[in-house]
Amino acid sequence: MKVSGTSSVRPLSNENSARSSLSSGTSARGAIPRIWARSIGSITACHCLSDRCIFQTVEVGPLPFDDHSFDVVISSGAFTQIADKSGILGESFRLLRPGGHLRCYDWLKPEGDEYSEDMLYWFRVEGLTYALETLESYAQHFENVCFVDVASEDASDWYRKQVHLEYDLLKGELYPRMVELLGQADADHFVENWRAAVIVIDKGEMRQGYSRGRRPA
């Protein structure tokens, strides 16, 4: 297991060799149901994805795909909301062909079991289910389900800058458009959500990281 800087994990979209990939996300209302997009061919080379992607909503449990169905499985924030990390990583392992890759971006926590009042408030504003772990324990789950070439990257410094930019946009330039599209109450909710997020991210209580592993050939 290696935990290091930005050179250890390339951006997910840079993988051009995948013939078949599975990408997971969550609905706006929480972790259930989950949305999985199945794509064929190189995503970065596609200008029109309608003939290459299938979007499918699934419930919690074994995923409705055969063993060894994909070259790459990608998760962006979805695994954050699943308490059984080894279970979902094991399911991803099952779906990968020999030599296939799993790549994840997730929100994480520092060492320790106690959450501050700021963190608990942000959880309430978010309205989502979080099962946060440390970057190190996340990588250990990869190894526990037999992934090899496991590597992790702490992206907290990057997102600390990014979340401030997002907050400034939401309360500034984008705010009138948000009110127009969502209404005053929902627009104000999103602004407050990002304000609360800025606090816990600046304090280092909510962190971000990339993890990857390969199924042995």
C-alpha cells in the first residue's frame, strides 16, 4: 500500500485503454438508489455518448452484472455513503476482468471517532448518509479484498481551495440563477450547505482522496 502525493494516482478520465467501464454515483436525495453508467470504448474520445452509455438505477445489494464484466470500475463519491467498504470493494473486484482497475474518489475523515458540532451540523444540512474512513483504512480495504498495486492520494489541499471557489460562486455570481431555477429556499439551502462544508474542510475534519487498485491478471 502506498499513500503519497498527486503523482501516484492519475485523474480517472485519463484512462483511454478501457473497453468497458462501470461508473457509480448517487441520487441527489442520498445513497439509495445508486446510479451506474456502463460505457463501451474510450470515454475521452467520445463527443456523443448516447450510443455508448447505459444508465441504470439499482438498489443496495449485489449489482446486476455478471462476473468479469468490466475493464474499469469508477466511483466518485458513491462509496463514501456505504458503511461496508470491504463489501462494495469486493463486489467491484467480482465485476472486474483479470487485470482490471478500480478507481475511487471519496470524502474521508482524519484519525479519531469523534465528530465536532460543526461536522454534525454539516451532516444534517447535507441530508446524506456518510460512512467516512481515513485514507489509510480505505487503502487497507482494497488489500483485504485482494487488489494489488494499491495506491492512494490525499487531495485535501486541492479541494480546500476548490470549495472556497465553489462557495464564492454559489453565494455570488450563480445565486440569482439558482433562485430562478430552484426557488429562494433551495438556493439558500445550497449556499448554507457550502458554508458549512467550508468550515469542516478548513478545519481538516472532512478530507478528500483518490484510491486505486488492480485485480490480478
